[in-house]
Amino acid sequence: MTPRRLLIAGLLLSALALAMIAVAPIDALRAWLAAAFLWSGVPIGSLGFLMMIRLIGGRWGHSLLPFFEAGALTLPIAAVAMVPVLAGMTLLYPWVGAAISGFRGAWLSPLPFVLRTLILFVGLGLLLWALITRRGSAVALSSAGLLFLAPMMSIVSVDWLVSLDIAFHSSGFGLYTLAIQFTVALMTAIWALLGRQPCRTETLGALLITLILLWIYLAFTSFIIVWSGDLASIVGWYKVRGVGGWGISIAIAAVIEAVAFLILLSPKVRQSARWLRAIALAMILGKVLEAAWLVLPQGGAVRLKPLSFYILAVVGLGLVFLSAQRLLLDRRIAERLPA
């Protein structure tokens, strides 16, 4: 199937996922939020890698550069995907309309919430435009961009995900979610690159190992701190996600990361396009499970209705983002070909 047809199919499935809000508003909105967060990793993570390549240089990023550029250009889709979440925040977030005093009450209110999301996407959009059109020094833009991206995305991911449970807080959560988004961006780029140029394995295996180790550190640091400190006020967040089948989902995601790490220790695997593509696909599936684990649990067993809504939204938005990335990549390659 051509990328254009996949894009149309994705738009139809996404529209159907949004239509489910009329059937079960809270479940459908949570499912949409999880899918939108997951696939927003394609443009946000791609832009982060794009800026790192501009700063670091070297051969490691040369082959991936066009794929990250195409992925970053899907940023408007991510912004549009968050509109239903902002429109439905009254249903999603328990703090909307609640009487909360002090700084927390000022922070957790609809207008600042919307403004922070808007600042994120406008800021990233301006950075992307400046980098793509070469407006100014790429090094200066990338330095400023990374200094903006890391803290701002950390703040907004706390808004989107952590504030679903007003009692939970974690200083490392923002970086943890950023690691998820960077992983999604790299996996989609590796899958696409090795599908076109299977000989360009180069240092991809080393990049995968680095991201896996980063994820392990960030994912388990907060968990260990909470449990070792017996922080009863926030440990409930993990308890909800450890029962009713949700614990199995995050265990599967963790096993995928661990097995991928062990396999990548083999030089033959790191030089095999087939192995690297398989690992990239498995890790994307792991992130699909992880996004569900972060957003969907509301206590009790895994329920079929929100899970089916999530699958619908993940497939729909996934087709939209990945087919748009493919179309943008083909266009940028055509623009660079000699007339």
C-alpha cells in the first residue's frame, strides 16, 4: 500500500478513535492521550536528534539525518493530536474545577496548562523552521534548542501524564518520558533507513545500546527512590500499575529492552540490518505497551473497552505519523536531486 493510502487509512482510523469519545468519553480520551504522547515522540525525538547531530557532527548521524528531518517535520501533526486532550481536560484531569490552594492550585489550572503546551509546540516549531531553512548558526540554534527542549518537554509531560493522578510526583519523570520519545524517534528512523539502505548499519547498534541504558536508568531510578523511601503518598501510582495485568505489560516492555541489550552485545547483530530492524520493531511495540501502562490504568483489571480504544488510536495515529514521515522524506530527497 502506498504512503498516501496509508495516510488516508490512518486519518480514518484516528477519526473513528475520536468518535469513540461520544461513546465513552473518559476511556476514549485517555486512550487518545496515550497514543498522542507515544507518537509525538516521532517529531519531538527526531528534532532532538537533529539538533544533537548539528552539534556533535561525525558519521553516526549522516545517514540518519534525512530521516530525522522528515520525522521532525511531522511536528504540526503532534500539535493537532493534542487538541482533543486540551479540549477534554475537564473529563481527563481531576484537578480541573477542584479547590487547590497555593502554588499547586495556580499551576494546575486550565489556562496555564494550555499555555505551556502551546509554548512547547510554538518554540519547537520555530526551532525546526530555523534549522530547516538555515536561519542562523546551526550550532547556536541547536544549543539553544536543546536547552529549551529538555526542560520544557519535561514540564509538559508532567502536565499531560503525571497530573492524571494529582497525588503523584517525581522529579525524574520528565526525563524518563523524554527517553521514551527519543527511543520512538530512533526506532522509526532505523526501521526506515535499513529498509532503504541495509548496508548502513554503522554505529546504529551502539546508539540502541545507549538509549536502552538511558531508559533503564531513568525508568528504575524513580521507582527505586519511591519504594526504598516508602513514600506512601505517591507509591499508590505504582500499585495501580502493578495489578490487574498492568504489571505484566510493563514487565514485557522491560524484558524487550533487556533482551535487545543482550542481543546487541554481539558484533554480528550490530552489523546485521535484519537484526537491527527486528530489534527496532520490538522496541516500538514495547513503547506501545509502556505508553498504555503510563496512562490507561485507573485501578483494577485491564478493561477491554479502553484497551480497544487505545489500539485503535495507536494504529490510526501511527499510520498518520509514519506515512507522513515517509512522504516528507521522499519529497526532501527529490528536492536534493539534481535537476
